[in-house]
Amino acid sequence: MLHGRSLSNLNLFPIMSSCLLHPRCILLAALAFLCVWAIFGPSGLRKELSFTPPMPAPAAPAPPLSLPHLLIPNVGACRSSGSQPFLLILVSTAPEHQEQRDAIRASWGALREIHGHLVRTLFILGEPDDSRWENIKEVLRWEAQVEGDIVQAAFTDSYRNLTLKTLSGLAWAARYCPNVHYVLKTDDDVYINVPGLVAELDKREKDLQQRDPNRDRTVQGEAKAGERESEQPTRRPPAVPHLYLGHVHWRVYPSRLKGSRHQVSEVQWPSERGAFPPYGSGTGYVLSAPVLRLILRAAGAVPLIPVEDIFVGVIAKRVGVAPTHNSRIAGAARYPIDRCCFGRILLTSHHMEPWEMKSAWELVRGSSGNGDKPLCSWLQETLGMLRCWMLNWWYF
Ligand SMILES: *[C@@H]1O[C@H](CO)[C@@H](O)[C@H](O)[C@H]1NC(C)=O
């Protein structure tokens, strides 16, 4: 009982108030807070959290997807560089957005290789609405021929057809880029920190491979200890993790607002199902190759919800893949153009006008082209996401 009494007699208030008088104590408290922030805060060591546990894989096979055929199939786009890319970036764009496409081509879209990992950026679009755009078909065909980075499918390009656009792009990737490790789906007003994203994905793959060989060794060891095995070690395909990475939205309920771009009907998502499963914001989410295949296989079983990122989240849940949140993927937030945030901390950044895309690129790359100035000072680097959030709050 002595313990209980001494604990209940322990009054924290005088301790805390006397602490405030000592600078060293304040410093210690601040340090402790920083440590807690670094470990548990959203910007720190645990940059991401997976909030939903993986679900068991579904049983019912889905009917095959019937997707619009390709008008500009660009079947060789993935092979043109010899070997297949590590990362394929699918940029969802509209036929009339040539300025946005050119800004991407002149900025981050020009990057083709990061530390030996090939990167390919392609634009995916539908058919222009004939009544409004008379000559755009010709211009588009010309652009596709000159740039070689356009895939066009036969559906009317409209906001409510975005799910069809994403599915067409993903199906293209699975078919014509079969050895790609990761696919990033993004939009033409998003700045992508390509080196940062490749490094992030590469790190995850290395982590997986480091865990994998050990398991292999024990399996082989057990086989040797047991009976004579005719099995010989076969060359294993590269271990690509199951990954659905993005800026995750939780507990989003369907909008029933008539005429809204995000309207989801009662048939597409009945009210009794409640909120949508968590999904990665359509401004930028990564699907690894195994997840891409799972999603395409199951897509035919789900009503075509016209909001593409929610649609992908719904199928992901169906196939038992939980999205992984990464706060460096900015989602819909807009950030002021800042060398450190754009070049190092953020992986994606939304709401970029074509000129902003180019000026961000110039800033990150350094106007001399060889980027001799460091991207971040040590303080900026230490503050990381926290500083980018503060800038965002300060400017917008
Ligand atoms: C989507 O594309 C199809 C095929 O071109 C078209 O029939 C349909 O009207 C489009 N939907 C919208 C909402 O634009």
C-alpha cells in the first residue's frame, strides 16, 4: 500500500511548474517532444502507416473486363529503351491539354533513368468531343507521332469517364509493359519528384529482398537435410512487394449530389455499405506489378464507380490489398514552390500550372543544370514534412 500512497501523493503540477523555471529542463522536455514526434508524428521515422489489416483474398472470380479498344496503341513505348522500366508513370490527361503535357515533357517527364532504374512517362487519354474540337484529332495524331508517349483509347474523354481512362492505362501497362515493377497513376497537373519516388520504391524492394534470401536459405537447408531433392534452385523473378502506396483517404462517404463530378449512384455504391474503403488519392498512387494484376483481374466484378481513385480502392479491398499511406505523397494539397520540398521531401505535388511545373523543375535542378546547390539545408531536411506543411499553411 506504500507504493499506492506515494504515487497518489505525487502531485505532478509543482514538478512541471518548477521545470518551467529551468532552461535545461525545458530543453529536455522539448527534446523528448521531438523524439516522440519523430517516432509517432506523421512526418517522422514512421512516414507511413497501414491502417487496415489485409483482408483474405476473394473467392469469386470476376467476369473479364471489357475495355474500349486502343486508337493509338503505342505498343512499343515500353520497350523502346531496350530493357523494361522499373517505374511506369501513367499521366491521365485530356486531348486538349497539350500545354500541360509539354510542361511535363520539359520537366520531370524528361527523366529516363535514376541510378540504373529505367523510368517511362506516358500520357493516357480518350477521344475528344467532336463538336467542340474540330482539328484536335489531327493535332493529337501528329503529337503522338512526334513524341511517342501517348496512348489513346476509344471512349469519350470526359470527367465522368476517368475510371475508364485509368483502367485503359492500367490494362495497357499489364499487357505491353509486363516486366515493369511499379506503375504510378497521376494527373497532368501534378509535379512528380521522380528520383525521390524511385528511391522510395527501391528501398522497399531492397528491404523485401533482404528478408527473402534468409527464408530461401532455410528452405534449401531443410531440403538438404531431408531426402534427396531433384529440385534445383531456379532463377526467381525479382521480388516485387505487394504495394498500393498513396495519400490515403479514410471514411469517405459517397456524394449523391446530382450533377456533381463525384456523384456515385445508389446502384454503384448502396448506402448500407457505408463509407468507401480507404483509397489512395488519384493525384498519385503507386501499384506494384502483382497488385496491378490482382486489380485488373477483379475489376470486372465491381460496378464502374465513376470516381477512379475510389474505384481502385474498392477493388483493392476486394482482392485483400490495403493501401499504404505516405505523407510525402501530397494528395490534393497545394504547396508553394520550394527547392527542398519539391526536390527532396514531397514525392508528388498537386495544382501545378504548366509554367509552375517548369519553374519548379528549374529550381530543383538548379539553373546551371548540374544542381551543385544542395536541395535542403540540414535544418530544412530535419524539419522535413513539418516545414512543407508550415509553408503550405503560411501561403495558402
Ligand atoms: C464515356 O465513353 C463512352 C464511350 O465513348 C460514351 O458512350 C459515354 O457517353 C461516355 N460517358 C460520359 C459520361 O462522357
